[in-house]
Amino acid sequence: MKWKTLLVFSGILVCAATGCRKDPIVDPLPVVSEDEDLAGESVTVGETGFFTKLFVLNEGKMGTNNATLDFFRFANGKYVRNAFDRMNPSQALGLGDVGNDIKICDGKIWAVINNSGLVEVMDAFNEKHIATIPVRTPRNIAFDGNYAYVTSYAGAFVNYQADYTVGEHLICKGRVYKINRSSYAVVDSVDVGYQPEGIAWYDGRLYVANSGGLSYAVTYQYESTVSVIDAGSFKPIGTVEVAPNLKEVFADPDGNIYVTSLGDYYMNHSGIFSFRPGDTKATRVRTEGMNCNVTCAALSTRPGNPAVPGNEVFVIGTEEEWNWDPAADKNYYLFSVSGGNKVTRYSSFRYDGSVPYGLCAAMEGSGLKYLFVGDAVDYVNPGAVSCYAAGDGFKRVWSTTSGVDPGHFCLY
């Protein structure tokens, strides 16, 4: 399901940071991957000693089966489009219909393909297919030990008539599916709220952001809670009250849980909220006395051990989120949130694209190194991915054409 407003969050956009907490066992790899021969575009001077690749999951347009996987290779500065299809010609339907989330765990990419109803697992070294796991209307993914956890609408749907009234519909509780990472089999599931989106793991608990995005069409009521699940027993143990229409949830290493809200497009602005384990209510994070209106957000990712996330959530926002004029030039700003409520605003950042749709914050040492932004442009035609260097006043280092709706990133 694509939100065609400026209040769309990167679904994923957590850059491999929510949950693969086990230190990977690294097997010897070939020196050269088969994907080295793929033609691509040289977008910048390469570098070594940092990340190997940036993966970009392009959602595609719903119903057109054009979700694609791109990657940028840091060593040679080359951007390669449609890598999964090119490395797996025997996969007749390609990656599938509507890419919704992407994470890396133990050297494997897990791509959540919503409208195709599957999770695609592939090798991060060469994008080769490993497994396909059927999951009904999946949304987002997180990891803990030997398990992957996938949120799902559980088949809920709404069909609109020509006058935008609701015709046929099925509104049911969402679910979280538990997948064994060794066998790639679904081993359990549990009910959560209506239309769950983001999911994060921290200290034995799973946090699930419920949106109610489809339910609103029937009940005129969004969900506003985060479901809390004990990962050991895989049973719900409570909820946290946040705000209407939740989207992403991130957990930092210090136990701060951050949740983004799309708002209701009328009375409640979008924003970012925080709480601690054991809380029953979240607090809105504010900057300079204003609401943190959010277009896309990402938890920072560190090199060396991507299983351990950074402790900052980076956000691109606008104070003009309810300006629906497609020709309007909106002003965007960048800020980060750490420690639950500490806000840093980056006045030097100037967004020079059309519609920021996805975000990835790459850390080096204790500071931000690069900011990668996906631009949806018009949601139908190929979008763009741009790289901004934080150490140079957020100067745009490069920009290149991507697939349709580049909304989700992960670093390898």
C-alpha cells in the first residue's frame, strides 16, 4: 500500500539495524563476485574501508510487478540497477510486486514483497536467490537470534468504488509471523493491531507499530498503539499509546524506542514519538517548539557490525506537509533524535529533489558520514537516489536514476 502524500516513511528503511543481534559467523568468500560484471553507472569516486554495498529496494507501482533491487558499490563508485533480476534470470517473475522492506542478517538479504505475498531471501555477496517464503500481505521485518519476524495485514483489503466510497472490504486483525532463519519455514504467528507496519526488537521484546490504515476507510478510526510481544513466549504482553496511523518503529542500543506517525491528514500532524520499555504512553518529540513533521526517517547504521545500530534516528521533515499542491516547492529540513528526546537540527542540509521517500543514514566512527535519500518523483516513473556528504555541509555528492519508488535501504 503506497501513501501518495508527503507523509510517507521509508519502510524500511532502517538500514539493517532493527534486530539481527547475533554476531555473524563469517565464511570465506570468493574474492570476486559474479555481480562485478554487471553493467552500471559510475556515479562517484569509490572508496574502501567503509561499507561494501548500499542496497536499494524500489517498491514499484502496485499491480505492475516491477519491484527491483539496485546496489551501489563503494569500492568502485558504481550504481547497478535491477540487480536481482539480472543475477537470477531463472526467477521468471523477478523480485515481485511492491517491495516493502529490506534488511540484512548474517550476510543474507531479506526483502519483503507485499503484494506478491512473499519474503525473498538472497545472498548479499552476489544477489543470488536462496529462498522464497510465502507470507500473506507482509509489511516489515526484524530479527532475533535464529528467527525473523514479519508483520502482516493478514489479508485485509478495501476496494473503493468509483465515487471513493467503500465497496467490498475485509478488515481483520494483523499478525506477526515467526520464521526460522535456518529452515525458512513459518513456525508461529500472533495477532496484533489492525494493519501493522514497522517492527523492532529490543531486549527480548518485539515492538509493532499498528496503523489501521485500511480500517480507517470503514471505521473512520486509525490505530494508535504499539503492540508489545515477548519474543521468548511469542505472546502479547501489552500496548503503548502513541498517535494515529503509525508507520515505523526503531529501537536504539540504549533502550529508546522511537515511533513515527503519519497523522490523520487533517487534525493530527505527522511526527516522531519516543518511549522506554515498560512505558504505556509515548511522548512526541519536538524541535524548536514545533512539531517534528516527518516525510521519512531512518535509524543510523554503523560500519563493522551492522547488527548493532547507531543511537540516532535521522528524519527529513517539512512544515508544509498539508500543502497538497503537487507543483509547490516545499522546504525540507534534516534533524536527528537521540536519547529519547535530544534533537539536533542540521540547517546546512538542503533537499534538492521532488519527494523524499526513503532515507539511509550511514555512520563512521561517532559521526554521520553519508545520507542517502530516495526520491519518488511522481510515484509512477523511475525515481532517483542521491548521496549527501555530511562532512562537507551536506553537499550532494551524486544522484542517479533508480527504479520506481526507491523507498527502502540497507547497508552491507
